[in-house]
Amino acid sequence: MKRLVYLLSSALFFCLSAFQCNKYTPSLCINSKISSFKNEACSSGASIKQYFFQNQDVYSFDPGQCGSDMTVTILSNNCDTLGFLGGLSGNIIINGEDFSNAEFKELVWEN
């Protein structure tokens, strides 16, 4: 019995460490986007935040301040692009609604 518990514990630890199950979020798609984003974002000031907006969890991918007029990409849980904030026009509207109505849930990643 102890051997079975040890094997199950080892398997769970392996899954969590080697494959990084739910490393950032429950969404495998968003986790994949985060891994890519970390390599493409500015060296400082970049962040990924989770919000509740229009009855769903969404993620803001802010590349940081290494360029002017950069946009923050807003993605749904299944990686659909909902829109972009900021940029040259200073956009604040996503799907016809002001993104300031979004409810901040958590900081997922930052550098």
C-alpha cells in the first residue's frame, strides 16, 4: 500500500514539475501563449493579467514599454483575440464595451 501511495505521489509530482500542469492558468491554450509571450515581450514592464469581462475570463497581454504606441492584446480563455487596448488611437473599447468595466482577478505573470 505504501508503495502505491509513493508511486501515485511521484506521478503527480512528475506531472506538476515536468509538464507544468496548469503552470499559469487552467487553459492550456493561454499557458502556451504565455510561454511564447515571455520570449517576445519587452525586457521589463511586461505583464499578463486575468480579468472577468463580458461574462468570461479574459487575459491582457501587455508587452511593456520598449516601444511607442504598443497595444495590449485581450484574449479569451480559448485564445480568441477579443481586441486591442492602447496603441496610436488609445483604444479602450473591447467588443463594444469600455474595458474599464472589466473586473481584475489576478496578476498571472510579469517581468
